[in-house]
Amino acid sequence: MPGAVQSIERAAAILRLLASGHRRLGLGEVAASLGLAKGTAHGILRTLQHVDFVEQDQATGKYQLGAALLHLGTSYLDVNELRSRSINWADALAARSGEAVRIGTPLEGQVLVVHHVFRPDDTLQTLDVGSLLPLHASALGKVLLAYGGTPVAPLVEAGLEAYNRHTVSTPEELDRALAEIRDTGWAAEIQEMIIGEAGIAAPIRGQGGLVVGAIGVSGAVERICDTRGRPHPHLVALVRDAARAVSRDLGAARW
């Protein structure tokens, strides 16, 4: 078998680097981060720019991911079985709960949002499809961790980032949280990633009962929770019912 093509590996590394941050990167930053000569990095960036996988800001000369990658990602998500099986149930959950609905799967130590239904009102909202969420600070992520959808050890070894004082940020706290999720069958995030926001999620199972994703609602904490900061039981019930419905469509046996 032929070996790996070095130029493709380097191009992939550059794309991953640009995808991992929240800002544009200059040529020097890309080269230094990946241990490449500036000439080599520049050649690869120019090629990626030519095929619209990378865009260069004219004012600063810095690089970011290009529109062509968004189209590729959307194409992947459109054929993703989990997303296609979940769409109708997610729409129904949004209508019944009055909140935004997201469906997530594990991806490289984070949660990839593969489907997002807007809250059914007239407020301005941003589409989250393709976004990555932290496993330990999101309801979707904690469900995946609790039920073995993604391993816990690498996350703990890398360190649990504290987004604010509500974030689960120690291994002991995380162990307790995951044990409770396994006992109750659902997870919550209450201002753990963003102050003022809360969410509820439940596991989606595939054939054989393995957890392949999670579905949940999210919104303002005063709508998701009661005055004591506890998720409303009727929202928990709606989320769990939706998770069971998607799981049945994916071939999971009743549990």
C-alpha cells in the first residue's frame, strides 16, 4: 500500500488549525503552530485558497476557513442518518416545548451539532449546525459522556475548562454528575457554559442500544428552570419522549 501523502496531511493540519480557533490566523502563526517553513505553509494556503477551502482577509492578510468547506460539511450532515431520522421529531419537540432544539454527536472530544431547530418565535437566532460544544459543560455532551458515547478519560486528562463558577470543572464533580445522569436518564446544564442559559438533553440510541447521539432543548434559564433552578418536569418529559422516538426510528429496542 502507498504511504501517506505529506502535502495532504499538511493541508489537513492547516484546516484543522483554522477550524479550532475563533479568529483568523496569519501566515506566521500557521507556520509556527505546525512547525512548517513559511514558504511551505504559504504554498499550501494559496492552494487551499484557490479551491475556496480557505479565505484571506484583504485588510489583514490573515486566513480563515472558506465557504466551500461549509458546503461540504452541510452535504455530510444532510446524509447523516441520525440527522435525517431526527428532523421530524426535533421539529415536534420545538413546537411542543417552545424552545430551541439541538441534536449532537461526539466528534474529537467535543459535541458536533448536526441539527438545530429554532425556537418557534420571532426573535433573532443564529443557526448552530456545525458548531462544537464542550462535552462537560453542555447537556448534550454530558449525556454522551454518561452513556459511553465518548470516553471520559481523555477529557479529564486534558483538563476541564471552567467557563464560569457554575461549570463542572473537577473530575470528582464530573463523576457525580454522570452518575446522576445514568440514574435519571437525562442531563441538564444550568448556566454552565453561558450565564443565563440552560438546557436539557437525553440519549439517542441506535441498534443494540448503543448511544449514538443526544437531543435536547436550550434557552433562557428562567424558561427552562423553575424558581429554584430545577428543570421543569414537563420539559424533561418532552425531551425524553423525543429521544425515545428517534431511537426507535434508528432501530433501538425498547428500554
